[in-house]
Amino acid sequence: MTVICETTIPLRWVAREAKPEGTVVRVREVNVGGPEIVVMAGPCAVEGEAQLLETARAVRAGGAKILRGGVFKPRTSPYSFQGLRGAGLELLARAREETGLPIVTEVMDARQLPIVSDYADLLQIGSRNMQNFTLLEEVGRSRLPVLFKRGMSATIDEYLHAAEYILSGGNDQVILCERGIRTFESSTRNTLDLNAVPMLKRRTHLPVLVDPSHGTGHAWMVPSLACAAIAAGADGLLVEVHCDPLQALSDGSQSLAPEEFDRMMIQLAAIAAAMGREVGKP
């Protein structure tokens, strides 16, 4: 008897052959997957109005095109800061109104989808929920674009088949995001799998981003890995920036200060130019 592994079943919607020209995902006025390298930046967690607005202004001035900020925070410990939730969504909307930046924030559960969809321009599915198939099916029925992170222990095949759940529901506005995988190496938070970038670009028509913040866990490593990601062919980056990283309630050790973000964006512009692309100007 021949046993067929589920991940050997052909992909119908995600595969490059389904759309050889590639997909460009539109997030309000921002195109992800086109000639421009799109940088999404902001704090890991929305902590308050002053912190969010100061950081949002800084990343916009530096050239970010989308503001990231977590309001429902899945943490390893239940005693860690869990996010501002509904109040945080209202603060993100205020930051969008002031800066003009579209916002991306994580939805953790299908029950949260209605309220998050009322505020977000781009829905983030985090690593822990990569195979939350109920959530993926609900997001597939949504018409909001999706930033879909790879699971921390997922193979490329498992990742693409999970993405298929979203596209098979009718939503083809999906951006993939490599954010590091769990390996035996303990010197970094995760092992940033830059192999995934050209592999995903070869196998799927969807845009591919890289998150060097979660991929390394060290702010000092983020610029180097961000540049490497663009050189590998990534369509953009997801970067954590905080106006005062030492006081951050979540992931301060991997968050860039605004001046560090500015220096990184200058470096990225040179790498992007060498690749025949450009990083958006403020």
C-alpha cells in the first residue's frame, strides 16, 4: 500500500504555476510584491498613546510604509504583558490618522476577527497560529490582506499548505513572512532561514517578507540580516522599532531605536539599488 503524505498533495492556489506573473498585494495605497521594497515597522506592542505616536512618526520619517503594532500579545508566560487589546486598536487608528501609514496587527483567534478587521488594514497571522485552521479559514473568507508568518517549527511544505487554506477560501491577498525557525542553536532567539526566501519565490507567486527582529532576537543583528534578506530577493521587511527600547514592555532587546532604524534604511537603499529595486522614500 502506498502512503501519501499530506504535503505531497499538489498546491492549487499558492503554487507559482497558478499565477506565474506573481501577486502584488495592495494595502491601502501600498503595493507589496512590486518593484518597491516595503518596510513595515513599529513597536512589538502598543503600550500607550505617546509611545506609539512617537514611534510611528519616527518610522514614517525613516521610510517605513506600514505601521506595525501588537495589541493582542501571545506571550510564553501568562504573566507577561498581554497587550492593550481594544484600546490598542483605537490607538493604532489614531496613529494611522496622524501619519497616513496603514496598520498591521495580529489577530490570534477567529473570535477576534470582527473587531480587528474594523481597524486593521493588514491582518497578521503569527507563528503560533500558522496551523490554526479555523482562523485561516475565517481569514480566507475575509477580504482584508493577510501577513502570514511561518511557524517556528514548520517546513516550507507545511507552511505553503497552511497558506493554501487562506487562498482556497477566496482571499488571494496574502503576504508570506519568514521569521526564523527553532533549531539547536541557542545564541540567537531563532535561526533566520534566509534559504526560505529564494525557495518561496520559486515555489509560490505570493510576496515574501522577512522579519529579522524575531529571526535573531538581537537588535544589533537586525540591520545585517535585513540587508541579507533584500539581497536574497525579499519583497520587504517587518522590523520592530521602539522609541525607547530599554523601557519596552515586549521584545525591547530586538527593537531598533529610531536612529538605528534610520541608519538601516540608508543601508537598505544601497542593497535595493544593487538588486534593481528601491526602498520607499518617506
